[in-house]
Amino acid sequence: MKLSSALGAEDFFIKNPLVLKRILSNCYTIGNKFLRDLIRNYITGSGIAVVVVGGVIISTTLTISNVEMLRIFFIMITSLCVMMLAEFTMFRRHMRPIREMLEEEVPDRVTIREAYLQTHRFPALSVKRILGPHFLGLSIPAMTMASIGIAMGWLSLPAFYIGLAGIGALLVASMHALLEFFRWRGVPGWPERPRYP
């Protein structure tokens, strides 16, 4: 888009603020739906990955008593809650520029530009979220509680299993990060590099 046509559109919206308000109102509705869907998909995906996949692997490979299996599931659920809290905090920080633009009645050019650029950072930000709070928020509490459980005699597992679980979690998180990155990059019309408005 040429600069002259961009300035012409800006003049049009200045002269017709009701049109701009209607467009932004539609954007706000779509943005809220986008946020709800994104959060729901994160919670569902994380829950399935940790509880179902982790539960199936643990219950089929370990030969431990039912009481110890319940203790392991308690560790998994607690770690899942810590991970979701950490990831949701980071997600809110990443969504701040977009949310600020959607919440303003008539956002200025700087706010719109920041929101636009932030949407193009989402592939890299998804990788950071997965390798940061997603991986560490799950692994650190789980490994700590499992270590305490083994030391106190609540779990009859060899200690090196914790190291193997940590390596496995890192591999799964890396694959998850790659999938998220290319899933975002695979969105039709996603440019290689953001075009600065």
C-alpha cells in the first residue's frame, strides 16, 4: 500500500469515526473469540498431553502399587496446575499489546502498530512459552516432588528415572515447540516478515 493511499484511509476514518468504531467493535468481538479459543486449546492440549499421554506411559511401563500410582498422578496434576499458571501469566504478557488495542475505543497508530507486530511475533513467542514456563513449570515441580517422594520412601522408584523423565520431557517440549512454530507459520497469508505500517 502506498503512503498516499494509507493517508487517504486515515483521513477517511478521521472524517467518519462511526465507521472506524464499528470496524473496531467487530475486531474486539473477533479478538475475544480468538483469545477464548486459544486459551481453551492450550488448556485442552496441555491436559491431554500431561494427563492422558503421561498417564498411559507411566501406568503401562511402571510396576508399582496403586497407592504409589495415585501419588504419581497427584504429582502430575499439581505440576500441570503450576505449568498452566506460569504459562497463562506469560501468555497474558504476550497478549498485552493486542488486548490494549482491542480495549481502546479508538486506538492510535502506535498502539495498532505494536499489536500488528506482536501478532507476527507469535510463532517465536509460542516457542518461548513452550520451552520456558510450559516445560519448566511442569518439569521442576514434578522432578522436585518425585525426588522428595523417593527420599521419603513414598515412591519405590530408582532415582535415575527422574533424570530419564527430565530428558523425555525436554524432547517432547522441543517437538511441541517445533510443531507450534510451524503451525503458526503455516497459517495462510502469514508473511515471512512483518511489514511495518
